[in-house]
Amino acid sequence: MDELGCSVYYLEIHRQCKNAKIAYENILRTLDEMGKMHDINEMEKQMDLFWYSINSLLVAAGNVSKLLWGINKSKNKKLKIRTRTLRSQLLISDSFNLKDRRMRDHFEHFDERLDDWIMKNKRKTFVDSNIMPLGAVSVHEGVRFLRNFDQTTFTLSCLDDKFDINQIAIEIQEIFKKVNDKLGMEF
């Protein structure tokens, strides 16, 4: 891939990293605001903004991941060459957590995850879209946490998978800096 072609991809990676950074900043801001609130209606609005921001972060991080690692099952040789070239030029290893898009996939295909859960579970008791450590409340056997955010560890859970939001933010920042360096931009 020539220099101009790489620059086009760098610009898109830059845009998606900015989107992820904005979403992460909104997550931090809403958590801070919720810690100061006592009005239930205002708290509900902040919870909506929080989960909107989580979703936005996952989409933007997933887009960066697809730009740098492609689609796992793709047999497209051009895609494999492009993603390998971009990662090589940006000095991005395959050990990045960002490569793993399972959490984004859980949110994007939540209907399918619900179908599976409903079919497999006789008891349909669940807790969803909450912010607390998973062990903060005792729940009876059979209760399922669908989506949860542990604000003490910044761990996002969906069904049985866990995702370190801080690590993703660190990796996004690292990629953002590397892309800016390639584009000759200040950040």
C-alpha cells in the first residue's frame, strides 16, 4: 500500500480514536456526576448517557480494531495485507486487547445473546444495565447479570465475558498518538 493509501486509513483510525476518547471522557464524566446526585430522575438521565457512552466506546473501538486487524474470518488477501501493513507501520502488536471484539459483538448482537439465554434458562430472572461490583449485592441462584459495569475496576461485563475499559482507553490513546505522529498532527 502506498503512502497516500496509508494516510487515508490513518485519518479514519484517527477519527475513530477521537470518537472512542470522547465516549470514554463521557463515561468518566457521567460516573462523576452520578456520584454527586440525589435526584432519581437526574440519575436516570445520567445512567442513559453512561450506557450510551459505553455503546459508543465499543463501536469506535470495534471500528479501530477492524481497521487494524480486519475481520477474523476474512479470506480477503488485500485486507490481510492492508491490516498487517498498517499495524507494522504503526508498531502495533497483536497482543492488544483492542483486537478482541467480543464485547462489541455482544452489544451489537444483543438480541441473539438474549435468544440463547432465554432458550437455555428456565428462570428468566436478570439484572441489566447496572453500575456496581458484581458481588455488591447478594442475588439468589439463577439470577443473571446481563450487562454490568463495575466502577471500582472499570470492568464491563456482558453475560460471561469481561472487558477492561481502562485498558482499551490506554490502547486507543497509544494508537491515537502513533497515528497523529504519522499524520504530523498535534493532539
